Amino acid sequence: NLAYHAQLLNLNGLRENLLGTRVIKKDIYVVKSDSGSIIGPVEKIEKADLQKTVSIIKELHLASEKNGAKFLYCAAPSKELYETAPANVENHFEENYQGFLNELESAKVPTIDFSQALEENLAKDERFYYTDHHWTVRSGFVANNALLEELNPRYGFEYDKEKTDIKNYKVK
């Protein structure tokens, strides 16, 4: 309800750009990547913590199967996997993500890694919105189709490919 809120935000953004500010730390840690896109660098996660998380997922996997349900863990990458932080900022997302996938594989948890589908089907700048951490509509379609392609042979899940073709939709 602040008068001129949007204008003040734009003015502050202009000031930060003119000053060349690339790192902002308040309640959250935000940096401007080398491409100019906004990211939130990630701290290193110790292997024991990754293993603890995977053990909980493994319990869910086993409980699901015990109850007759099929299980597939969907590993979704974040923007930090594809962007380079400033030299004075550490970002351990890639290391953490790969370590997590390795632990899931070691625990024999059925997994699909959406990063592969995104890398194979979209240019780097098409995967996430420039101004935030959300997937683009195209990324959502790519991940959805990768999931359906995984579910079909694995669990016999049938779907209408025409309904999953982005060309059949108007994207804004």
C-alpha cells in the first residue's frame, strides 16, 4: 500500500545497476550471475546430510511399494545449476545436486533427472526466467514430456502426445 511502490522499486533497481551491485544479502542471499540473471547461491551440503535425506526418500520408496504404489523420485534442477556466480561468491548447487543424485542411485531409488531433458531440449537462457528462479513454460513442458516418456515404459502409463505438444498451446 506504499505510494509509488513500483516506481520506487524500479528506481532502486536502476541505482543498483548504475553502481554495479552484484551481491545483495538481507533475509535471502541474491546475486547477479555472470549472464546478468538473478540467482541464489547454495552452500555446500555435507555427504552425511545428503545420505540422511536420501534415507528418508528410500523409506518413502519402500513404503510406497509395500502398499502397492509405484514410486519415482523427480529430481528438478534449479537455476543455480546453469549460472555462474561472481568470482567472490561460492555456489555449490552443482556439487550438491550431483552428490544427491549419486546417493539416490546408490540407494536404488527410482529417479528421473530433469536436468538432462532441459539440457537436451532448451538453450540455457530458455530454461528459467531471467528475473527469478522459476522454470519457463517451455521448461515445464520439457520436464512433463520427459516424465511421461519415463512413466510409459516403466509403469505402462499411456498418454495423449498431442496434449503434451507445446505447439498446440499459446504461450504468453
